[in-house]
Amino acid sequence: MSARMTARVGLLFGDEALIRTDYTGDGEPERVPVDRLVADTGIPREQLPGTEVIAVVGDDGQMERFERA
């Protein structure tokens, strides 16, 4: 069963976006391909930093996909 959680897109570094959730805390943010975020959410690359999205997390704890918040 997958879980949904709020995530915030931070800075973009090249082809990667830094993603934080309530569970990452002060630790290292998740690194997600920008192309994946754009494809999943339809949000243009230039609008991603600072955007809140929904991360769908699988049983293995990995972010499976993203949706608009």
C-alpha cells in the first residue's frame, strides 16, 4: 500500500531537484530528477523551486511518483 505525503521542492541543481518532506527533517534532502517532477506534475521547471507537491511513497519507502498539491 502506498502513502501520500506533502513534499516541498527546494533548489534545482542541474537535472536534480532537492525534495524535503516532514520525514527528511534536517537530514539530507531527497534528490529527484527534474524531468520526472515535470512529467508527473505538469509544473514547468522554472516554477518548481518552492512548490509544494504530493509525494506518493511505496511500501519500500521510495517516492514512486509526484502529484500537484
